[in-house]
Amino acid sequence: MHWWGSFELPTGYGGCWRIGPLELWAQRRAEEWRISTRNNGDRFDASLDIPSPNQTDGSAELPGTLARFSAAPEDTEIELAPVLADRPVVIRPESPFHVAAHGEVTFFTSTPLWVRVSAGEPRQRLIEVPTWRPSDTWFGPSTTEGSLCYAGRTVGRLQPEELPLRAHRAATAVTVHNGADSLLAIERMLIPVEHLSLFVRPDGFLETQPVTLSSSSTAGAAFALSLVDEPRTAGVERVAGPREKLEQQSVVRALASFFS
Amino acid sequence: MQWLSDLIGWLSIDTARIALKVAAILATGLLAQRLISRRIAALQKRFVHLATLRPVASALILVVSFIWALAEVGVDITVLVGAAGILTVALGFASQTSASNLISGIFLMGEQAFVVGDVVKVEDTIGEVLSIDLLSMRLRTFDNLLVRIPNETMLKAKVTNLTYFPIRRIDMQLGVAYHTDVGAFVEVLLAVADANPLCLEEPKPLIIHSGFGDSALLFQFSFWATRESYLDVRNAMHNEVKQALDTHGIEIPFPQRTLWLHRDENGSPPTQP
């Protein structure tokens, strides 16, 4: 059973989810939904608790940050869905890595998920909270030009089996292709997660489709971003589409050795 | 059909033709003024500075139409032009400051160093730009006061746009006791920055040893935040740094003086010189 999906909560009942560092409570009271969240800030927390049907008393006071939403009498179902971050995530290899001329390398990393809570018919989004709030970071050639991103704390690994798997994170394979005639130094990489889809593997963990960054020039840090909307591993099922669709191959500023 | 012949006869007279021409010129002028005014109003959403040009453009079109109509009627406009010239000189002397403000406003518009909505600092005044008008600009200070600054002053003064770039650096000045382990102190500060998600990871926080003060080792702790979260991060980081220093027993000393007491070899206090 996954932590996401639709959960029946009649009036007077509630449920509690534990998804990594995030605790989420939902209560169905007369005329309203009450959603409360709390985060312990431990990004290594791999806890996973999914409520049994009608697990908790819907009249209990909720800890954490509370949000209230009106509910039609016939709404007794709440839906939790995993979504990727709303901004690009910047990851880095363990130490600066050099890609040989005309060579390529694939890094494996993971990014934290957000939980989208919806209710009603048709489904309306109530709130969206991160399972773990990454730090903000700036990615760009200078402090006047660039974009606001999240700082991924998981280093990019060269072997997929080295990547720890957690229920509140999604794995991504990033391939960097160096089309130039000289070494390419990589200190940080930008993963445009807002353009990626989510897939669930047979083992229950989530992953995105692979990302390819290709450069044919020695100058600058502009790379061609290639995305195929197909997962890397076989036997997976699509869970969510991208927040923002990327229609065609896009040139992005995705690699950096700035601010040195 | 007599009336038709009378009408045709009347239309053939020059007077009627001239009257029609004048009416056409004035109508065209009014129509042009309306069209251009509407076009500028539509462009104002993108280029807010055009608000100051709209009345000027409207007046210019109407005046030109009026003078052209007078010329058709047969009025000697050279007299008018001459009178206008004298009037202009008189007005020019009387309105030097206004003209300077107007021209300064045009230059400011062209430079685009700030737009409506930006937060700027002009001399000692900090506020949000509410409007950039023909002769002046208006700021709303953070304690909700309206400040009007002539455009000429704006052009001459040093203006700091606090919201031009998307990220800003915050500098915190700190002093710690001389007996402090500097390495541990630096680690504490970096941990505080690392723990605050609104404190940007890149550009990296920076710690500069400013010098050796009278009472403390002086440091500058610099870190970055987005312009939207600048105030929140600044407040939070000051509080969090204080808490972290207290937790780790790192002292921020009060101003100190060291008093040396001397006695001579007999144990007596030194005599007056």
C-alpha cells in the first residue's frame, strides 16, 4: 500500500500519515476539513506510517500548523498525491568531477517530494507541503542573473545502488554528455524537476524519467536539456505528470562552477 | 427642389467650404487625440512612465489642430507664433524649475533605474515607489507616509534601488571575547546559516575577521536572501545566531577596560610625580 491515494474519512473521523520527516493529520468535521502538518527537519528520517481507515478521533486537537477548509456534506474522501518540487533542484557530486572530451557520465540522485492534499468532487487542491523543506539557493553566472532553486543535499552518485531509497524522495538519473574537445568540470548541476514526471517502481519507491544535458561547445554553461517522458527502469507506473510541461528540447544553463 | 439648388449654391461659396474644412480639421484633431490617448493608456500597463506623456501628447495635438484651423480661416498665424514665442520666453523664466523637473522626468524614464513598486533609498528616505509623475515622484515610507520628491532632485541625488536584483546580502557585525575559539565560532555561524532554509546556500555565507577591537574580536558574517524574504531572514538570523552563541557558551562581551594596580618594592603606592 502506498502513502498516496484516496482515503475515506467520514464526518467525525481522522487520519495521521508519517512520510519521512513530515507528519500530516486530516480530520473531517461538520462542514470542514482540518489539515495539520509538522516537520521534524530530519532529512534522513525514513519513517512511513499510513493510517488504517477511520483510525483517529476526528474531534481531537491537532498539533502542528493547522489549516481549515470548507467541505460539502457529501465529501468524505481525501486524496494525497506525491508531487515533485516547484523549482529546479541543484545537486553536486561528492567533489568536482571532470568529464572527458566527448565523454559522458551519469549521476544518480534523489530530491524531496511534496504532498498535495485534495478533496471534493471535482478534486480541489487544499494544501501542498514539502516532506522536507530544502534550503533556497541561487544558480546563475552572477548574483544579478540566475534563478532561485532548491539546494539538494543528496550528492550525485555514480552507481544507482549507492543511492539510499526513501519513501519521501524521488530518484533521478542525470546524464551529462560533453561534446567539446576539452575536459568539462562539474561542480553543481541543475535538475529541472518541475518538468519531470513521477513513476512508481515495483518496490514502491518513486523515480522520475532520466535527464540528459548535452553540450557541444567549450564556452559558457548553456546545455541542451533532453527529456523523454519514459522512465529509466521497466515495470514502473506513472503516478503524476510534470508541473510544467517542456514541449521541446530546451537550452538551459544547467552546469556551473561559479562563485569560486 | 428650390431648396436643393439653394444648398448647392451655398456650398459653392468659399465661406462654406472653409467652414467645412475647419470642422474637419478640428474633428480630425479630436479623433487623433482620442486614439493616441487610448493607445498610450494601453501601453501604460507595460511602461508606466508613459502616464506622464499622455496629457502632454493630448495637449500638443489639440493645439496643433487649433492653429491649423486658424490658418485655414485666414488668421495670420505668424502673429500668433510671435506672441507664442514671447509667451514662451516669459513662461520659461517663470517655470525654470518645473521645466527642469519635466526634463529630468524624461531622463529618469529613459534610464529605468527604478519602476513603480521598487523600494528605493533617496538620501535618508526609504520607501516604495508609488508613481513617477510629470514633475515628481511619490514614495510611500514603511511607516506609511507619503514623500514627494521633485524629479530634478532624483536625477541629481544618489538613488539606491533596494529591490532591483533578485537576491541581497545581509551583513551582521559581531564581536566575541578574545578568549573565544575562533574555529568553533565560525562553525557555529555556518551551522546557523545552514539550518535556516531561507538563507541561500549559494552564494555561500562568508565570515570576515574585521579586526581586533578594544573589547572583542570583530567579525562580519555575510549571508544571502531573496529580496522578498530579506527582512524575515535578517531578523531570524540575528535571533538564531544569538541563541547559538549562548548555547555554545560564546561570549559577546560588553565594552571592557583593564585596570592595572602597581606598588613599589616597599609595597607602598606610587607617589605623585
